[in-house]
Amino acid sequence: MIRFENVSLVYGDKTVLAAVDLHVPPGARAALMGPSGCGKTSLLRMAAGLAKPTSGRVTVNAQRLAYAFQEPRLMPWRTAAENVNAVLSDRAATLPEARKWLAAVGLAEAENKFPEELSGGMRQRVDLARAMAYSGDLLFLDEPTKELDPDRRQEVLALLREHAKARTLLMATHSMLEAQALADQVYVFKDGRFIPA
Amino acid sequence: MNAKLWTRRILVLAFWLGVWALSASLVDRELLLPGPWEVAKRLASLVVTGQFWRITMVSLGRILLGAALGTALGVLLAMGTSRFAFLRAVLSPVLSVIKAVPVASFILLVLIWVGRDTLPCVIVVLMVAPVVWSSVTAGIYTTDAELLELSRVYRFSPWRTLTRIYAPSVGPYFLSACHTCLGLAWKSGVAAEVLTVPARSIGRELFEAKLYLESVDLFAWTLVVVLCSLILEKLLSTAITRLGRRPAWGGRQL
């Protein structure tokens, strides 16, 4: 369960979020939509404990969460498989599992490549593979298919949809296609608030 | 290494040996400037004695121990001061002072507190620790904040964060500091030995050679210092090159 109560976020003299209330019940799949800079990523970051609200309260009832970032965060000194394995046991025993997730996102051939050898779309798929490999209660996705080409996007969305069934999902997106494919609740930013679409 | 490079190196060495030999013959007084042949002969007579190797190994051991301890201390200080602002505020002036004080002042000051056999090791620690401290701190501060967020989200243990994120980020800074420190350790360690003349040390041999006006010995032992420094530097460079390629130290195995 994720709950935002009267949450505001102010950076300097810019109010990013003003008194936002949002409730994502356990097992729900919620998508946040809105223009750039409206605070979608900030909400995800606050729910993940990476940022604190200026005021209000954020409650997250979950032990573990997986997060696919808008800009893939891969360790440049590790191969694609090692990056995925980093959230598993990070030992040789779980490397096959890491490879399995990479294969699932179409990166079987790239498992031994370093991030700098991968395209933007491939890096994003490694990030997604890592999020799916991690057995968390929550799955956060920030523009998960932004870098992907249309064909690959459909495949990855199908995989994510299947994977998100067992989890509570919170995602930020500009794409109605993504929101419809993955979420059962869509919140749209309007007049400084996220309201159900 | 190709033949051309070796030829060039040998020619450069021959040129400087020629300059040395010519200067010695012009001065024509062994006391002021012994020639390379006399020094080489003396060195050859030294290296066949057990005493020479004992002295060299004791000096080397003392200096390397100081370098290792200084490196460990520098890393610990960097970790502590990067983590705790209070510690940083308290210890930063100490770092500035240590960097500014001349080695000779340190040697004389520390001689009051510790024995002459221990002093070179302590001096090396004092010279090496601040350099490692500064470099490792710079490495810690340049660690990618986004990767640290990643480690928080996926609940990496402190050990995993240290070994998987900090170590590869700090690795190149640490290895570079080690390279700088080796020469520093060697020079400051021998200088401390010369000023404190501990038993069985290169510094003592240099001091006595100067005291008894044994210029050939002075040159021969100085040559030993130079050779040891070159060999150590080469060994360290090789180790750094190999370590630097490893992903765990920020390198790539492409």
C-alpha cells in the first residue's frame, strides 16, 4: 500500500507538488500521467524513500521495492548480467537467473557487454530486467519504455504486465499506451493535483 | 618493449655516464667526485656481502611497513571524514598542518617521542597518510550519487555498497595515490634514516660515508637508493596496471 497525504514538495521558490493526496491499495497498479515537471518522478522518489516531502506524509507498507529508473542506473564497471545479478545474491549461483531475465527482455546476446557498449534502449531493458529480477512487493517504473523502439516496446510491456500482476505497481508515464497496458488506475495531473482519470 | 626504445634508453644512459666520467676526470679528485667505474666497483664489492643485503632489506622493510600503515590510515581517515562532518571539521586542519610542515622538522620533532629505529617508519606514515587521505576522499566525493540511490532502493548491505560501488569509484584515485606515495615514502624514509642513523639502515651507511669522507661509498649507497626506488616503482606500476584493469577497481575488461 502506498499513501500520500497532503504532500507538498518545494524546491527553492518552485512548488513542484501542492497538497497531493493519493492512495494505491495493495495489489493495485497505478499510473501517474502529466506533463514534464509536474512531479510524477518526485512522487515515485518519495515513495521509494529517496526524497522527503516538504510537508505532508508518505506511507509505504512494503518490505522490498524494485525501481526502474527513467535514466537507467547501471554500474559502468559491471556487465549487463552482473548489473542484474547485483540485486540478487551477487554470487555466481544467481548469475543464470540474471541471464534468464536479460533473455526475457531480448538481451541474451548482450549479457557480457558493459553499459557503455549498449544503446540507450538496451540499457533501459537491463534496468527493467533488474527491477523484474528483484522479488519486491512494489514495482516502481519511471517512463519504462521511453527509450525503446515500437516493436520492442510491445514485448516489454507484455512482460511487465505479466510481472506486475503479483505486485503493487506505481508508474510515471507520458504515454497513454503504457498506462493502459500496465495500470488499472490512472491519475492525471490537473490543477496541481493528481486526479483519477 | 621494442628494440628501438631499448636502444634509446641505453644511449641516454651511456650519454649521462659519459658526462659523469668526463666530469670526474676533469675534477680529478675522488673525494669530490668519484667516477662511475669506482662507484660500480664499490657497489660490486658491496652486493656480494651479506651485510649489504641485511641493511637494504631492513631499510626496505621499514619503509614499506610505514607506507602500508600510512596507506591504511589514510583510507580509514578518508572514510571517517567523508562520513562524519564533525570528524572532518576536527581533522582537516591537521591534514593542512602535516602537508605544510617540512619533513626535517617532523623528523626532529618525532625523534623526541619515538626511538630511532622506529622513527623512519613513523615519518613515512606521516608523509603517506595525508596523500592517501586526500585522494581517497576525492574519490568518495565523486562517487555517482545515482548509484548510491540505487544501492539504497535495492537495500544493498553496507559491505556490498562499499565493494560494488565505492571501491570501483575510488579505485583509480587510490591507485594513483599509491603511485605518488611510493616515491615519497622512499625519499622521506631514507632522509629520516640519515638524520637518526638507526642500526642497519641505508641512511646510516650514507651518514657514515659522509662523516668519513668516503665519497665512493656515498655514491654507491645513493645508487642503491635510486635502484631500489626504480625497482619498487616498476613493481608497483605493474601491479597498478593489472589492478586498474579489474572491474572491482573501476576498470573494464573489454
